[in-house]
Amino acid sequence: MTYSSNEFRVPPTMKAWVLGGPDELSLLEKPVPEPEPAEVLLRIDAIAVCATDLEIIRHGTPALIEGELPFHKGFTPGHEYMGTVVKLGPGVNEFVIGDRVAVEVHAGCGRCSRCREGMYTSCLNYGFHSRGHRANGFTTDGGFAEYAINHVNTMVHIPDHVSDEEATLIVTAGTAMYGLDVMGGLIAGESVVVTGPGPIGLMGVGVAKSLGATPVILTGTRERRLQIGRRLGADHIVNVTEEDPVEAIARITGGRGVQYVLECSGAPAALDQSVRMVKRGGRICLAAFPHEKVLVDLAHIVRNNIYVFGIRGEGKSATHRAATLIAQKRFDAQLIHTHTFPLTEVPTAIRYARERIEDAIKVVVKMRCQ
Ligand SMILES: [Zn+2]
Ligand SMILES: [Zn+2]
């Protein structure tokens, strides 16, 4: 049976990459899912590969299906996508068929106390779709497929002048935005260090600069990425292979330190260095995580009234605000997009991202490559 919506014929089955065991992805035929109330069916147009996808495909976590690892469950990963609304669930009037949208990952469950507070990235029912939780590409099917279901709360309209590829980067910018939100929100005139020029760090530079932060300082090891950071708005870049980052921040700020550090490197020494980069009462947001336990001078944090925040993903509708900045062309998110592959070449796209082939930063899979 083939049913049609206003303008789009939706087939009964679709191509989707499905996770078997660790590092086993297969391109299979799956039924096209049906949107329920407050949901729509999206035709995926483009999706970016995220470092977390690489974690999930190899180790399973942080994906969780009904409380278990996502292996051999017919699970489709991928969460940084955009697409076109092709079918509405019952009662949906927030979108119309044909709308172009970017998505955020977490819908949450909508019924636990954290979701009620807008902290749906910390949903207490995380991983239990049976209790209404949805985080596409983590706990429910994601976007390495031709179609996906999204809750209306997780979609944001994209204007025509934003390309498909650029729209896939909105969720990454949303994560950086959420980090700044959590630390204190409006940052005009305040100083920010972003540590680590990966995708979130580079988007963090663009978002911080757009919100009026000054100066914006980016630290890292890869010169080419630091130069991209400069084009995204960094006032200063510090190559930590050439200069001690703590000394560099002291030099740039005349010994005062900065108000905010957005830690995006995940380096084991990063938090201990960050506490020496902020001024008294400064704030540090951890947006990346080391794979080992780290040593930190806690006494320095206590004596200096330093605040440390952890974030997961892109809560409090930060993706919507990031989308606005990108739609207004406040910074050029496309600078971090380096490679494009078709849906059939998802494993190649993943290999480029994992091995950073040709210095890949954001690798995008485009469904309809010309
Ligand atoms: Zn991601
Ligand atoms: Zn919840």
C-alpha cells in the first residue's frame, strides 16, 4: 500500500541503517513509521555525523533502548539531521506538509519532574520509550534513514537561505547555546574562553560572539581549526602546543581571567586549567568528557567562588535560539562542514569522522546528492 499526503508520496518501507553488534551497521528495509499525536513524519534530507554517533555505534552508550544497550534491536542511530515534513500526526497544526525543519535530539517524556522544568535532556525516564521518552538517535530511531518521527517540540523552521548542510549544524550550535544559557545566559561584554576547537567548541565561538561576548578566546592544538575559530569570531586564538593556556589567558586578560569557560576538549587536564582561567566567581561549563577520572584543585574552586556546570545536549529549547542566530547569518556555521556523502556511504562518512581523514570536522550525509 502506498498512501500519499498533500504533495509527498510516502512509501510503506524505507532504507535505514540499522545497528547490529558493535561497529555493525547494515542498510536494511524498514517500515516507514506512523506519527502519533503531537508527532510528524519527516523525510530526512541531510544528517551530520557526530562524535557521539561514533561512541554509540562502537560502545552502545549513551544510547539506551528500554534500559538496555542498543545492539541487535533494529535501532537506527543518527541525531543531527534536518528534513521536510511529509505527514502530520493526529491534531498537529504547528507544522504543515512541506515545511523544512531542523531538529533537536531530546523530546524527553513530558511527564517527569525534570521535563516539566524544561530539563528534558535530564529526563528521569531517559531510555524508556514505553514511558513516552524520545531522544532520536539515542533511545528512539534516528536519522541515518529516509524517514524519522519527530515530536513537534523538537523541530524548528528553517528559512530557504539556510542550506540543508548548514541546517544539520543547528543542533551542535544549540548545544553550545545551552552551555552558555546554563552558565548565565546573556553574555554581552563578558569574556569567554572556549577550550577545544571541535564542532561544539567552534559553534561555541560563533554563538558567544553573536551574543556580544568580548573577548572570545579559543584554545586548542590544531592550527587549521583554530583559524576556522578566528573566522567564526574568536578575538584571540591560543595554540596550546606553543603556549601554556593558563598563562596565555592571564596575558590576554591582563591577569584578571575570564567570566566563562566553555570546556569542549574533554582533555583530562582541562578542568584544572579552566579553574585557573576564570576570575573569582567565574563559571565553567563542561560540554565534553574525559574518558578517565581527573585531578582538580577543589580548594581553588571553593576559595574563589567558582561555579562548575555539566551539560548534556541542548536543553531549554536552546536549539531554537541557535537556529535564529544562524538564520540571521550572525556566524557562518558552514565553515565547519568539510565533507558530504550519500546515504549509501554512511560507513565511509563515519570513517572520515572517526579517523579525521583530510582533517574532517563535520561530515554530512545528504540524501539527494546531485
Ligand atoms: Zn551530536
Ligand atoms: Zn521526562
